[in-house]
Amino acid sequence: MRLRLRLRLREVGDLKLNNYMVFYMRTCVSILLMGILVSVNAQTTSKKTPPAVEKWSVRMANSVLAKSDSLIYYVDRNPKWAYDVAFLGMAIDRLGKVNPKYSAYMETWVNHFVKPDGSVTDYKPSEYNLDRIFPGRNVITLYKRHPDQKYKIALDNFIGQLKTQPKTLSGGYWHKNIYPSQMWLDGIFMASTYMAQYAKEFNSPQWFNVACTQTKMIYDKTLDQNSGLLMHAWDETRKQKWCDPATGKSHYPWSRAMGWYVLAIEDILEYLPENYPDRDALINILQKTCDALLRVRDPATGLWFQVLNKGGQEGNYLEGSGSAMYIYAFARGAHKGYLDKKYQYIASGAFDAYIKEFISVDEKGFVTIHNICGGCGLGGTPYRDGSYDYYVNEKRFNNDTKGVAPFIMAAIELDR
């Protein structure tokens, strides 16, 4: 009897031990499986949501601010009332909704020059320089945000210059007083866009007419009928060494000059009333000009050469400012309905090619744009003859304002 009881107790004990061991093993397996599942889930989540990368527009703007914490000194320690710096300020200001510091970057630059009495440091109306009108567009922006009378005085002074600007016999504005009887494509971006913006903001519709007239006139004066491309400038006297003595046109279509022109048309359309008589004419010019630009793209990259119609010729190169301007113009034109929707896809593909061709990023994440032509002009001293060799041998720079600004604008337009 006692033996049976002992055996029974041993069986019960063994059973409890076995049950405990089973419970223990199941618990260990459950914990192990849970760990595996958590690990897998974490890895899956990590793959689905990689760390956010800043957009190219912001990365480029931050690179500018890192180089110079003030736009006033971005180019030179001796700051100038210059269109290209104003253009960069305008581009960065468009990121103001991302961070107010970007708008402050532009505003500080304007306030450095515009004095309490409305005078503008480094601006001389007597020079009749259309380039000096363009920065006034940023002054309009500030006046709308902070309606200080000093801004309005400055704005009216720019209009004062335009009222007395010398003209060709056909009515075209001289580009500068030192370039008599000459119209340059650049001048439409520099002055006609200001006229249109001023006309809208201050109910002065007469300036819509002047802006449209200048834009149409220079198209007729510089157009190459065979290619649809526009030459850099036109000399009414036909005496300059850089021009064709029969037509007065310069001999080559410079990439950035046409870039200024297509951007100018889109800016003017932005301010022009929907029912304005010249609106359709400007859209038609924009469409024909952009179609011509498509025909001279580099077939390998989809980008544009410094001398547009000489792709592949010795010395020519893919240029960073004109290419950025066309990408921006194509994307914006498609968004606004001025251009066919195909231009949106062309712009997006060209933007990808632009990153590969022109952009480098250092270990700190700062962006550099390469191969930007510093500048090209005609005539002057020393004399610039407008030859092919002249255009392809002007100095190139990294992160020049005239390439950085349209790149930022293109990136914003494409949400990249």
C-alpha cells in the first residue's frame, strides 16, 4: 500500500515537472518568435520610410546661405545693385513658406540699398541701364509686405527712367546708354517684366502695352527664320562688328540670352490680364520659341549647349544657366497651360539629367553647380566681337547666381 502511494506521488511529481517544462519551453518559443516578428517589422518599416531627404530647392538655398550668411556679400565684398544678385534673392524668397529666413535673405539685401528717402545706392538713372531696373521687382514684393513709402518712391524712380529711356528709330529701348541703337534679348527680362508687374500692382495699364510691344519687337528683330532661334542682340545701325551688316542681328544664339527671353514672356503673362489683346501673341511666340529649343537639345542628355545651334562643335559645352532656365520655363509653361503637357515630362527628365551633368554634393551636403558661363556681352571695351570663339571661351564659374537662381526655381516648380 505504501509502495503504491509512493509510486503515485512520483508519477504526479513527474507530471507536474513535465507540465512545467512544456510551459517553460512554450514561453521561450513565444518570446523568441515575438522578437523575430518585432525585428522583421522594424526592418520592414525602415525600408518603407527611409530618412527624409531635403528637396533640391532647399539644399541649394542652404548651400548659398552657407557660403554667405548675407546676400549682400554673396558675390562681392563691394556690393552692387545688380540684376543677378536680385534674381538669386527672388528665387530664395520663394522658399519663404518653408522658413522665413529665406525671405529675410532677400529683404535684407533690398533694405541695404533702398534708403529712407527712397534713393537707391549704386543706382544712376542717367546710365539708362535696363539691367538696373530688374531689382525693382523685389522692391515691389517688399512694398506689398511692408508698405513703406520709401519703396514706392524707389519704384516710381525706376519708372521715371523708363519714361525717358533712349529708343531706336523703330521704338525699341536701348539696352544701355553706352550701347546706342542696340536691343538685347536680356533687356526684356530686365525691364519689361518690371513694367508688367508695376502695371498690375499700381493700376498703370499703359505699361502692359510697352512691355508687350518691346517683347514682340525684339522677337522680330532677332529671329532666325530657318531655326526659330533668336540671336543675342540687334543693332539698328548695322555698324557694329558683331552684327550681320544686312540684318543687324548678332551671329549666334546664346543659351542664356534665350533663357532670359522665355522666362520674361512667362513672367509678363503672369501679370497680364486674361483678356489683354497681346496675350495670345506672346503665348504664340513662347510656343514657337520653345519648339525651336527642343530641336537643339543635346541628344545624349536632353540639355542645352552654350551656343545653341552648334552642339558637338569643338569648344562648345553644355551650359548650366541656360539649361536651368529652359527646364523652369518648360515646367512652368506646361503648368500654366501656355505649353503642351509634354513639356512637363521633358522638364522632369531634363532635371534628372541636370543633376547628373552639373551637380556635385560635398561631404557636408552642400551643393555645387558647375559649368555656368559668367557672362557674355557685345561690343564695349575691350571689344567683344560676338564670334563663336568668344562665346565658348568666356570664363565659367561654380554656383554663379545666374545658374543657381533658375535651378532653385525649376526645383520648386517641379517640387523636387
